[in-house]
Amino acid sequence: MNREQVEAAARRFSQARVQFLLRTPLWKLPGAMFGAEGAQVWLKLEQFQAGGSFKARGMLNRLLANDIPASGVIVASGGNAGIATAVAAKALGVRCEVFVPTVSSPAKQAKLRELGAHLVVTGDAYADALEACLARQRETGALLTHAYDQPEVVAGAGTLAKEIEEDGGLPDSVLVSVGGGGLIAGIASWFEDRARVVALEPELAPTLHASRAAGEPVDVKVAGIAADSLGAKRIGAIAWDVTQRHVHDALLLPDAAIRDAQLWLWKTMKLAVEPAAALPVAALQTGLYKPRAGETVCLVICGANLDPATLS
């Protein structure tokens, strides 16, 4: 995975017959708002993306780069990748089948049905849904989109980083939530070592952190407030390779801090985001990541597929 693949994805988007991806805002704010005196904080507001998360970029790139059979496309997801695939499939006029685990939020399941996807709810975790999805794909021959571990998916996610640099210049650091690792792999592939890319995970879903401790990708138990989005039990092969080369920090956050940051974003800034999107804010507010004076730190706010009632 490299910058050239991200560039190719961006060109594919610009040349596509369907234009539904959004160029999401980049807010520049004083670090003092986040407890980071002397720093400048950028928010890349990807929760405003089509389908409610960054995932639309990778899924559209996957569909545009391949011939789609009559059986359509198929995906296993905690929710966001499924929604993104369904959004892209609807725009292209093709059938979409989505497998989600029982941990997937009712709000995400409702959104999938609204988009016209054929929804299958099965298994306790993402890995269970993926197993069922792969069995079904072998039957139908549908084009498989993986939530985070396909080159086109990762390259599509990387276009987010390309936009950050085009709209704001090169940040000193970028804080990114990690589940299976597609987003951080795309971002780190674009920035390489020109910016410090920091991986953030919940303590109850330490996929990358545990793999680094073991020296190789390993399965972990996943639970907690962000499990529907960051619930991959093993880091993706592409993400493992890219993060080994370009990501030096993998930090863990408790659920309480993630929830506090999520509520702060809503109550203070009127940004309704899911727990997975709040980890970068939590990292600053807790002091887990401490920017140096004058540092420009970009927080990737990755998604907003949530039940608004949970923000009360």
C-alpha cells in the first residue's frame, strides 16, 4: 500500500459516473479547547461523509475498481462498512447483501434496511458475521467488499488524508481510531513518515496493541462501548504491514474516557458522533497524547452512525 494507490483512488472518484462522496470539513481550533495549551487542533469531520462514516470512500473504490456480477456485492460489517457498501451499491444500482453481528447497533441495522440492503444478523462478533458472509459469497459469487483488509478499501480511506493535506497543509500529527485498521493504513500510507500517525484503541478492543505485544497479528477478545465499530478481533494484514512501517504509537483508552469525549462533542460542539469517533478527542482530554507547544494535531472524527437517544 502506498501513495500512488491513494492517488489512483482519488482519480477514480473524480472520473466516476456517480458523484456522492463529500469533501468533508476540516475545522481548525485552539488546542486549549481540548486541554492541549499551545497546540492547534484540526478536526477532520468525516462523520458528515456519505453513509455517515469514512467507510464510503473505501467501499466505493472497491466497487468502481471491479466488475460487479448480477448477484451484486456482499459484505460483513459491524455496521459502518455495511452502510457504506449499501450506499455505494444503491448509487450504482446493484444488489447488496450485508451480514452483521448481534452487537451491531439497532440504529445501524435500521439504516441498512432503509438503504434497501438485504440484512442478515448472525453471530456474537464481527468474525462470526464474516464467516457466514464468506460462506454465502461462495454460493452466490457476489463481489466481496471487506470492512478493512482489501487494497481498494484501504486506498479509498487514504483519500481522507490526501484531503487533509490539500485543505490544511501537512499536520505534525494525526490521531486515528483503530479497529481492523483500514483507516489508519490508508492515512499512514498517504502521510508515510511526513506526519506522526498515532493509533488509538479502546482498552476492551486492543487489536493492534495486542498484536504489537505479541510481535505478530493475534486474535483478541473485543467488547465495550465501541465494539460495533472497532470490534475486529484481529488487525488486518494490510494494516499490520503499514503500521509496522509508519505508525510508532499504539495507545489505549478506557470506555469511560471515550464516552465522556463523545458527550463533550455533542454538548459543547453539537457534533453527534459514535463512540469510535471520539477516541482522538479523548486522547487529548485525558492527556494520553500530549502535543508539544506549537504542534498541529489532526483528529479524525470517523463516523456518526448512532442512535441520537444515546447522547442524552
